[in-house]
Amino acid sequence: MDTTLQRRVLVVTILASFVSFLDGTVVTVALPAIADELGGADALTLQQWVVDGYLVTLGAFILLAGSLSDVHGRRRVLTVGLVGFAVTSVLCAVAPTGPVLVVARLLQGVAGALLVPSSLAMIVSTFSGAAQSRAIGTWTAWTGTAMIVGPLLGGAFVDLVSWRWVFWINVPVVALTLWLLRGVPEQEVTGGRRIDVLGAVLVAVGLAAAVFGLIEEQWWACGVGGALLVAFWWHERHAADPMLPLRLFAERNFAWGNLATVAVYGALAFGGFALTLFLQQVAGYTATAAGLAQLPTTIVMLLASTRFGALAGRYGPRRFMTLGPVVAGVGYLLLLTTDASADYLTQVLPAMVVFGLGLSMTVAPLTAAILGAVPPSDAGIASAVNNAVSRVAGLVVIACAGVIIGPTLDVDSFHRAMVVTAALLVAGGLVSLVGIRDERSA
């Protein structure tokens, strides 16, 4: 394989995935500013839907996106997703009211769903062996930092310009990615397959209804969503060409890796959400300072993720997927020393460094274990399943934030949120210890 092409593919996939992940986190620090301008009497509901509106459609459509990338080509689907993402980002940036912003975020999630499965599938098709593990580690190092860089960029835009720039910034990034994508040829697609339209409708509407019910506390909607998801499972068992081949779950590392993903990514979404709001609303940090506070985690990930990805390819992922979430959980437990002042050097910084180390140990081995368990022809849908699991886990936990935190965010409720976050991370490590098996590379 031409190494120049490999480098271009890696850069394209990093940029495409990064912009999708970034928009799941960059708006967090902008939520108070958005609520002040557009929230009115329903500020808290608007804040929840600005975050979860994007995540629910991303999670609902990402399985369809994975199937589309396997059937119609990764490059083609990625191109459509990038163009759609740019258009919907502009709609978010110019939204005149809260409801318009929420609708734009829902549409943006649909476009974002097309980006990640195609990106990872392109890596799996372009790299092989140990090089694939290193590439996944590099992809993880850069895209994983979006969870931390997001609050930093969002804070800078809110303090220096306007919250609307958290959406405008997507446009030049997408333009650069599309320009680079021109030099990437279309990859081989799976012949003789069709899109499972009924399965796509069942899973999308089922997930949307379930999350709507959680956020709005409409339990009938949760019931409808649950029933539709059961119908989706039944349909996939009997469909001639299912959107989600259930045979993938017969692969041990795929099944257990996705179970670990539920705990780990639910913790990451909820922990970042609670920490960012606490630093601003209780400790009095500016939006920029709240983002900068989490920068050490980004630096640790950039330095360590590629290395841990390579080690997982050499020795197997189990030990890293077991120890990494536990270390990350210890990082969140260190935040139990935080009081209302949130002194950075003594209370926040040590936690961010330890958390970053644990996250670096976890994410690349987790991704490599899941994708390494399936054949390359199923890379698109396998990546889609893992990303759907991670997004849905995050949005469900955030939807339950009111139950965990309570009506008011203060020091006690923040500590409670940190304990829940750490418990979820440790659970992810225990699941990996029990279920993951090492398949060492030469």
C-alpha cells in the first residue's frame, strides 16, 4: 500500500471524525450563553436538548450509516456526510430561537452519523496488521481529544466572540477535509447487499422515542421506544439482509467490547458534562478557563494513545482495557477533594492528568479489539455499532443527569456525580477483565 495514500487516509479520517466528536462536546461550555440568549423560561430543557438532540439522531442513524458505507462505498458516504455537516452547522450558527437551534442540532446529528463509521472502515481497509493497530491508536489520540478540546474551544469562542462560533468553526474544517478527500480513491464495496429500510426505521424511531421519554419524563414514550427496539431485534433475526448482522455478537471481543463501551462512554459523557458545568456555575470559572482546566487530559492523550494502541496490537487489548478505566476512575475520584473554589493546582489538575492517562490506556485498545474481531467487509457496520453504543450510552446518562445531580448543582451533588462516573469506569474495566480475550499480533 502506498504510504502517501495511507497518510492521506489517516488525516482525512481523523479530521472527519474529529469534527463529529467535537460537536458532541464543544457546545457544553456554551450552554449557559445559549440559555441566556435563547432559553427563556425553559432554559434547562433547552440545554439538555442542545446536547442530546445531536446525540439522539447521531445514535439513531449511525447503524444505517455503517450499512450505507459497506454497501455504497466509504468515500461516497463520507462526502455526503461532510457536506451535510457543513450545511447544518451553518443552520445552528444562525438559529434565531431555541426550537430552531434544537431542530438544526437534530439534523446535524444525522450528518454526523455518516462520518465516523466510514472513517474507521477506511482505516481498516487501508491498513493491516500492526500498522492497523498503530493507525487506530493515532486516530484515537486525535479524535479522542475532541472530548477535551471541545470545552476549550467552546469556552474561547463564548468569552471572546459568541457562542455561535462553536458552529461556524466546522465549516473551514469540513472544507479542508473535502479537499484532501479528493485524493482518496473509492474502496471496494460489499456486492449483492441491500439497505434494510425497515430495520433503519425501527431503530431510529425506537431510539428517538426512548431518549425523548427519558429527557421529558414521558414514560409512555420510553415504552414505545423499547417496543420498537425489540421489534428491531426480532426483524434483524429474520431479515434476509439485516442492517445489523447479529452474528457479529457471536464474536466474543465484539460483544464484550461493546458492553464495556456502554460503561466507559456513559462515564465520559456524564463526567465531562458535570465537571464543565460545575467549574462555571459553582466555582466561577470563565468558559475559557473551564476548557483550559481539562487541557492536560488532551496533552496526555496525544502523547500516549498511539503508544498504547501499538502495545495493544502487540500484547493484546485485555490488560489495557482492564486497567485503563480503573485509572481513569481514580482520576474522577480525586475530584472528591474539590470544594466550591475548585483550586486548580491542588484539586483539579492532578485529577485531569490521572484521568488522561487512564483514558489513553483505554480507548485505542477498546476500538482495536472490537474492529479486530470482525472481517474487513463488516468494518463499517461494526464501527457503527460501537459508535452507536457509545453515543446512546452518553445521551442516556446525560438524560438522567437530573436524577443523579438533583435540582441544583452544588458541591455535594457534584461529588455524587463524580462517584457515579468513577463507578461506571470501574465497571467498564471489570467487564473487560471478564470478557475480553487477547489475540496477539506477530
